[in-house]
Amino acid sequence: MPQIETEVPAADGSAEAYFVTPERSGPFPAVLMFMDAFGLRPRLMEMATRIAQQGYAVLVPNLFYRDAGGQLATPDELTDGEKRAAAFGRLMPMIRNLTRERISADTAAYLDFLAGRDEVADGPAGIVGYCMGGRNALVAASEHPNRFAALASFHAGGVVTDGPDSPHLGVPNVTAEVYFGHADNDGSMTPEQIKALEITLAEAGVEYTSELYEGAPHGFTMSDTSMYVEAAEQRHWEALLPLLARALS
């Protein structure tokens, strides 16, 4: 399966990225995959490859390209709970730097890159995001509603805040079919915040599914971290892949 490590145009420079397509000839529907806070690394390539095997051209850009590149946490920080928390503290300024305006501008550039590739079919894309990438995927889909037909977000935090730029406030713009898989006991996405998101989705008339993965902590899909839960990861594939098939067929 063609797996390319490349540089793609972004709003404020070039972003390193993974670009993965099936073995057979295309073109294929596009899927934009937004990373978690720990940066590009083998685990994300594995996940992108699994999506691509279903018949998609998958792009995984480094969302932190303005600040840093590559894997942004050591193996110890990924697998040790206390060290993981410390790594989040170090990465938080980069997370905060991803404003709605920057996410919107970068997303447009990533989609334009995909549209210019021979391997990519015409038509709207899908987008999937993990952890902070799930939050940013919602922003992307609300900023570019005509360019996405599917949105999937897993163990995302900060989707509902008290701020005027809370990502959930963009929900009325979303036209994609939406799936949210929430982590249990997640301080960054409380039951009250999940309920507020669901009310907003329903009131906006968005076609959506919102599920709580009981017993699965924040980061449950990432097999290279201490938060990984195999059953929850499998459940996430069982939600994600049918969504993409429905929306991008």
C-alpha cells in the first residue's frame, strides 16, 4: 500500500504529513485525519493505513507545523501516566495556538492539496479526529460545511466550553453526518458537556450519533499509550468505517 511521508501546503508554511492510498488504482474519496497532541508517529500511520485499505485516500497532517514536528512525546511519556500528564502541559501552548481561524485556513489548504491529487476523487471528504484532533475536526467541518460529508470524533476534549469560540457553537453550519465517541470519566468532556453538544446537534437538525464508551479513558484508541483499551478501539472502527462507507460512497 503506498505510504508517503511528504510536505503539504498549509496556511502559514508547509506541514509534514502522511498520505496513504490503496494498492489499486483510484481515484478514491478523501479522508482528512486529524492527529492527537503527541504528533505524527507510527501509530497514526497504522490507523491511516487501515482507513485507506477500505478504499480511501487519507491525509494526516502535522497540525502543529507552526511550532514543532515529528513525534512530540517520548515512549515513556506515552506509557507512563504521570509523564503523560507532564507532556500535555508542555504541548498545551501548541494546542491553544490552533485557533478557529488557523484551523479553518489550514483545513482549506489540506483539502486543496487532496483535490489536486490524481488519486483523489471529486466530491466531499470525510474527516476523523482523535483527542484534540476531534475538537479541531468539528471546527473544520463547521468552517467548510460543503466540503465534508462525514465527521467522526473520538475521545475529544474541549468541544463544549463557556467561551464565545466554543467549537460546538459552529454545529448549525455542519452538513456532514456526525459521529462522536466519548471517553468515560473524561474531565475535558463531562456528561454535562456531552449533553450540551447533543442538544445543539439535535436543535440544528444534524444527522448524528453520540455514544459514551464506558470504562474507556481519554485516548482509548491509541495503542502506543497507557490509555489504550482494545475493546474500545475495535468499537471505534465499527462506528467509523460504516460512517465513511455511507457518507462517501
